Amino acid sequence: MLGRNRTYASDDGKTRNDSEPGPEKFFHLQAGSRWWKWIKGELEMIKIKQLKFSHLVSLVMVLFLVNLAVDAAAYKTKSNKQNRVRVDVRPVQLLPGKSAKFEIRMNTHSGDLSQDLVAVCTLKDNSGREYHPTSWDGSPPGGHHRSGVLEFSELGEGAESITLVIREVANVPERVFNWSIER
């Protein structure tokens, strides 16, 4: 059949005959044959699967980056500077039903930052519930500069605002930081 000089419309939209090279000659298949249709269909499915997977990966990455940007921008850093110690606090995660996390930075050029932050911090919500820290992932007590993430137990479902209290840093009875929970 390939030896005949037949004219047909090829897949690239041009009219060809069997004596002219075209994409179909590579496979030694005649356009319109069931084998050609099967191969063409399989190639289209591969393209669609790749397209769907690449779109899915792109969508997931965009959503992840948007989520990071929203989380980072949703809560502003609040600062307190008393007795020559500056304490900066920014919520990293504030979602009812999930653990609350705060990035804390403390800086001084006089004295020593030797407080155990798990022992001197308390979190309260608008309903009066009190939460205690479960962990500190950061620099150890001592020195002039400390930073890390303080994590609390899960926030209650009805929490709309929170207050973080840090006690007895540089002889300041309480440093108070407030945020409304973004939903």
C-alpha cells in the first residue's frame, strides 16, 4: 500500500502523496489507518496527562506560595522595648484547632537574656482560655541576642483574638502583645 502514489491530507495540514516525506513516513504508517489513529490517540493522551500533571504541579506551587505570602503578611511583628531589651514577636501560625506558633527575637547590649521562654510565656484567647507553651525551637538561654519559634497547644475553635504575655524579661513584669485571628 505504501508503494502506491496516493494523495492524502497529512496531520500537519498539507496535502501529500506517498512519494513525499511527511511525519507519517517516519512511522511507516498511512494517515487514516487504524494504527495511525491509535498511535495518534496515545500520543494525545500522553500530552493531556503531562499537561494535567504539569498544571496540577504549577497550581499546587502557586497555592503554596500564596499561602506563605498570606501567612507572612497577615500578622505584623509587634515590638516592646523596655529596660534596654527589645522583644519582637510575630505570629507564624494562628488557626483555631492548630498549635499557635510565634517567632520571637530578643536583643540587648546590656545584661543577659537567660530566661526560659517556655516558663515565662502565656497565651490567652478572647474567651479567657489560657494556653501554655509546648516547646521553644531556638537559641538557648544566655547572651545578648536570642531568636526562635515558641509553640503553644492547639487554639480553641472559638478563638477570635489572642494575647501573648512574656514575664520577667529584664525586670519588666509583663510584656503584652495582642492580635486578632485572621480567618
